[in-house]
Amino acid sequence: MDLRKLKTLIDLVSESNISELEITEAEGKVRIVKSPAAPIAAPAAAPPLVALAPAAQPGAPALPPQAPEPPPGKLIKSPMVGTFYRAASPGAKPFVELGSEVKEGDAVCIVEAMKIMNEIESDCAGRVAQILCENGQAVEFGQPLFVLE
């Protein structure tokens, strides 16, 4: 990709309200990501970041991305997209700690989705071996939250 075309794409991302642009061509792949907005007092916004990836070799097999191995044990997964909280309120005691015994149906955390606090219950019994999320972390549907032994 020539520099004039790349400059045009950077200007397009800078001047628009899109935050990211990715283009794949025969010569390679270009991904432009706009940096977070600068504070209002700053004189100018930071330029977007540009990452260039080499083009795939013709005839080379494409390898699928490797998914991380799930931890051993029974998993309690998030039933929705939202924000993970270990306790019912900021100053409250967490629902479970490492080593806590959990019965089926016990509340283990809260996932906030669209300003609604959803108590997540364990679907199996066991002892909490790992807590896989940090308080206030965004979680995805099906993402493991806890490992039970």
C-alpha cells in the first residue's frame, strides 16, 4: 500500500467518529486504531496508531487462532455480557472467597447488564479453587468466572 493511500486512510479515521479501521489487500493488511480522546485542555488530539501486518504467503496454510485451555475443574460461566462484581455493594463482603464451599444455587457474584444487577448462581457444588475475574471487569457471555473443585 502506498504512503498517499495510507495517509488518506489515517485522515479518514482521524476526522470521522469511527475508532478502528482494518483493510486487507494483496500487499498486506493495515489496521488503524484511533487513540482515546485527549482531555479537553489538550491542544490537539493524538494521531491514530497504525499497525502493518505482512501479507500471508500464497499456498501457506492459515492457522486458526488457538483458544486458551480452560482451567481444570468445574466452571461457573457468565450467562451474559456485563460487568463482574464479587459483592452486592462496594463495601460489602464478597459472595465467595478462595476456598469457600458452594452449593448448587448459591449466589457467587453479580453481573451488571444495562444497569440491572443480576445475581449469578452456581450450577454445581464444590470448593472455589480460582476466581478468574477482577472486580469491575467487563465479562462476555460464556466467559469462565470461577473454577470449582
